[in-house]
Amino acid sequence: MNTPICLKSDGGKLEISLPALSQMLKFRQNRCWKSEAGGVLMGRYIRESLDVVIDDVTIPMRGDRRKRFNFFRDRDRHQRAINQAWQESDGTTHYLGEWHTHPEKVPIPSPSDRANWNRHLQQDIFSGDTLFFIIVGTESIGIWEGHLKNPIHILIGEFNYSHFNTR
Ligand SMILES: [Zn+2]
């Protein structure tokens, strides 16, 4: 199975590790009864490079509100997971962004997704000036890059699941 690798706007690479990818793909809305899911992205800034690796994600937790076309995560519980990962990694695991699912083949961010992403960029605490946003569709995954000073999110990767040998 290949690891999805995207080219960031600064020339560095963003890699999605296989454990993180397969966690997200478990929540693909490929059945009509499956509701939206989501969580936060966590990973590392690779030293002496511009590269970033998403090592882990949080998955839906108690307190989240999940609907077919909506997902709201319980801020405190996911924040605790971020804090714990940061501590257990001696400060090398960082909050990198957000992911959620869509019940469509090729995911397209809704206006409220974009508003939420900008809210995260303005309000969340993170290193640097970039957050990443992933939408898991039923046939492909899309990865967007958001900048603190730019309200336009850039699509940096789109991968069809037929490239990955997951189920
Ligand atoms: Zn959405």
C-alpha cells in the first residue's frame, strides 16, 4: 500500500502515515446509515526540512454530535488527546489540523467547512502558520492546506482509494 504524499505550497511534503489513513478510512460513509465522523490530525514536523508527517488521528468520541451531513466534535475530549500525545512524545507530536467524512465520492468542502477551517486557523493553538484539513469521501480523500493569513484553502492532494489496498 502506498502512503499518500502531498506537495505543500512551501515546497515541503505532507505525508499521511498508513495507521492514520486506515483509521480515517474506517469511517468512510459508504453506507447510507453511516453518519459523518471526524477528529483532529496529529504528527511531526521533520527536523531540518519542511516536511510534515501525520502520524495519528483522533476518531469520534463520546460528546461528538454526528449526523449524516454534519459533524461537531467535542472540543475538550479531542484537546485532551492532543495534550496527551504531546506529553507522551516529549513535545514532538503536534496538532496539525482536522479531518471529517462526507457522503460523496469526491469530497468538496462546504461553505460551513471553509468557515470552520478559518475559525480553527484563527482560534486554535498550533506551531507555524499552517493547518491541514482532510475530507474523507466515499471514493477519494482530499487534503487542503490553510494559512493563518490567507482565507483561501489550497487543495494539495486528492487520492482515489483504488491506489490503496485498504478495505
Ligand atoms: Zn464537510
